[in-house]
Amino acid sequence: MPKTSIIWFRRDLRINDHPALLAAIESSEKVIPLFILDKAQIQEAGAKLLAYMGQSLRKLDESLGNNLHIIEGDQVEVLSVLIKKYEVQEVHISAEYERYGAERDARVEAAGIKLIRTGSPYAVTPGRVLKPSDGTPYKVYTPFYRGWRTHGWRAPAVTPKKINCVEPTAEYRSFPDFRLPEGVEIIEAGEAAALARFKEFSKKALDSYDESRNLAGIDGTSKMSTYLKFGEIHPRTLLKGLGEDKAHDTFRKEIAWREFYADILFNNPMTDREYYVPRFAQMRYDKPGAQFKAWCEGKTGYPFVDAAMRQIVKEGWMHNRTRMVVASFLVKDLHLEWQFGERFFREHLVDYDVASNSHGWQWTAGCGTDASPYYRVFNPIEQGKRFDAEGDYIKKYVPELSHLTAAEIHEPWLAGAGYKNNYPERIVDHALERLESLARLEEIKPSQQ
Ligand SMILES: Cc1cc2nc3c(=O)[nH]c(=O)nc-3n(C[C@H](O)[C@H](O)[C@H](O)COP(=O)(O)OP(=O)(O)OC[C@H]3O[C@@H](n4cnc5c(N)ncnc54)[C@H](O)[C@@H]3O)c2cc1C
């Protein structure tokens, strides 16, 4: 039997810049590339994300000469069977840090299967960037960013020259058949698509990223989030060629937000569901009802909010600017707890990432890190006018308003023909709800407790 090791793929569905894959190749003559379909995780995941994952696995399989072993089952059982059958000597993984992945790996190790960790989905592993003054983790983004840059990261790992794979038998080719819901269009999956998209973004939009990243109606951001989520590209690859000018630095800073939130979640594991600032759990919130339903369906009567909510349902992705606007609307106009929105995003995003999602929500809700102060309430009308001035974004997703001019589209209630195509009326008055949310904030102010 040739010396054999397993490379167990999870959030690292690529072959370039993959230190754990290289470690597996170096340690043996033959490699078993493995992906285990995890029933518990599948039950939790949204249909769009699963469909994307299915496509990504097909692409990874192609890169591996159709040798990807795909097996459904319990991780300990699957690994134990393969280890015995092929006399496997080492199991290699990229380390995982969020609660679910870390607990799963700990369970595998507790069952006696040693996992060799090389690399992680981050440029700097969560937990590594610490304050030089006292060795504790950062709680605020800007000093974290400085510490993160000082810490630095390795250059991308080399591409393997050859991968000698064990050929899978038919029973190990359980490709999932996750269907995309009707009418949904998601981005192309896979490492090649990720690299091609990054090349296109670098050529067309990176140099103006600092300005274009906020404009919802243009293709001004990288769309790397889904590729990063599935590890089809590593952040090191994105960081490698960046310069020091404002546009490049802004892009690097966004990558750093992802790393910051992963670090925060690593140090505060319960904040995937619980308030980072506990006081906010005491605030008066409403219960989700008809208004929540209208938010989910993109029928709030606020065009910029509705366009965004329809975008996420149709594409499994939403522009960062509008993620903030709809999150603020849910928490501060509808007075719902951020977890309701977080769950909706989890169900619909193909780039769903536990750290970025829960902390993106908490930041906007004002109960997270660096809190965007709670009293900052995004104005859904002004945000639309500013970041979708021509109304292109709204027109794309809200066809009932496509007959309106740029001057009319953000306030259909002022336009004579604003409702001629049955666009819904506003479910709340933003000005009044803003005051209501500030009043509720007053009630939990520390000085009054
Ligand atoms: C309420 C809310 C929920 C969010 N949920 C998610 C999520 O589930 N998954 C996710 O990947 N991002 C999430 N984000 C962050 C951000 O909106 C997306 O990463 C970004 O819109 C993805 O588009 P892009 O790849 O074109 O981004 P770019 O603008 O091209 O940014 C490059 C990369 O930087 C990272 N990044 C950018 N902005 C942020 C940010 N604010 N926080 C963390 N990382 C960032 C992403 O990895 C992104 O791919 C959320 C933000 C908010 C406000």
C-alpha cells in the first residue's frame, strides 16, 4: 500500500495557494481528496448557498482530475473507514476557528483521529493579533488594522506541480443535487471563476474602489465574498499585489474587516447569536409580524430598502451599502432584534459567513464592536439619493418604479404616478420611527440603570 494521506476539504475548495494540500502531498505518495457532506449543516443552510456549494464541488473535482471523494455521513465514521481501508497515515486540514467548525474538529480528534492543521481561511489566523501593551485581543477595528498589518502574512503558497490522487470508487462519488430555486441567478462558482473575477475587478474597478465601492447601482466591488467564504480563493492572493494608494488601501481595509470579525468571534464565540454589548438585550423590541414580512419580501414602500431585499432573494448577494441600510431599517425603523435579520441573511446569502454576518448586523444595530453609535439611524431615502442617484439599482430590482425619473424614484409618494404600478405604500414613517428608536435607547443608557 503506498503511503497515503487525506486532504479533507471544507472551506478551502481550491488547489492554488493551499498550504494544507501541499502538506498532504509532501507527506505521502498518494492523496485522498475528501469532502464530507454534513447533514446537520445542510439542514441549516439556505438553498442558494447549497446550490453554489454543489457547483463549487464539481469545479474542485475537475481540478483534481475527477478524483474528489464525496461522502455523506458522520465525519468520524467516514474518516475512520477511509483510514482503515487505505491505511491512511495523516489527515490534513486548513484550521477552522468559528464555533461549529472548531467543535466538529475537536470531536474528530477526541475520537482518536489526529488532524494536521496547516493554514486557515485568513491572512492572519484569528487570535494572533494582540495588543503589544498587554497581550489582549483588540476590540476596536482601527488599532486592530494597524496590528494586523504589523503582524503581516506569508506570500501565497506555491501551486502543486502534481497531485497523485487515489481514484475514488463509485460509492465515494455522492455529488449532491442541490437545485437553485426558480428564478434565482447566482455567480459562477469555482476557483477559476474566482481568479478570473479578481483579475477583471483589478483591471476595471480596483483603482477607483474607494469611491465606487459605495455605489449600489454599479459593479464597483470585487464580489470576492462568496469565493472567500468557500475558500475558492485565499485572502493572501487578494492582498499580494495591493499598493499603498487610497483605493488599494481601502480594499485592504475591507479584507481586514473580515479578519477583524473572525478574530472578534474567535475571542467571543457566543456573539454569533448573542449581543456583543449585553445591555442591548434589555432594550424594548417589537415582535416580528406583518412589517417583518414586508421587509423580507421587499415591500416596505422604501425603494432603496425594497430593491436590496429583492436583490438578496434573487441573487443570494447584496451590496454592502444596502446591507447596512436594510439592517438599520429592521432594527431602528421596525424595532426588531438584529437576530431576525441575521437569520434571513443566513438563509439567503451565498456568501453567508458567520462572523461577518453576525457582526455586520451587530455593528449596524449599534450593539457590536466599534459600535456605529446606536443613534446613527440610516435614512433610507437619503441613502438612496446619495448612493443610487440615478435610481439604476432601484429600477433593476423594483420594476414597479421603473417609469419614474431619478428625481422621483426615491420618493414615489411625491410623484404623481408613483403608485400606478401598485408599488406598496410605506409601512412606517421613518422620521417617527427614528425618534422612537432613540427613545428606546434612552431607556437602556448605562447612567439610568
Ligand atoms: C448586515 C451585514 C451583513 C453582512 N453579512 C456578510 C456575510 O454573511 N458574509 C460576508 O462575506 N460579508 C458580509 N457582510 C460584509 C459585506 O457586506 C460583504 O462582505 C460585501 O458586501 C461583499 O461584497 P464584495 O465581495 O464585492 O465586497 P468588497 O467591497 O469587494 O470587499 C472585499 C472583501 O472584503 C470583505 N469585506 C468587505 N466589507 C466587509 C465588511 N463590512 N465586513 C466584513 N468583511 C467585509 C469581504 O470579504 C469582501 O469580499 C455583511 C455586512 C453587513 C452590514
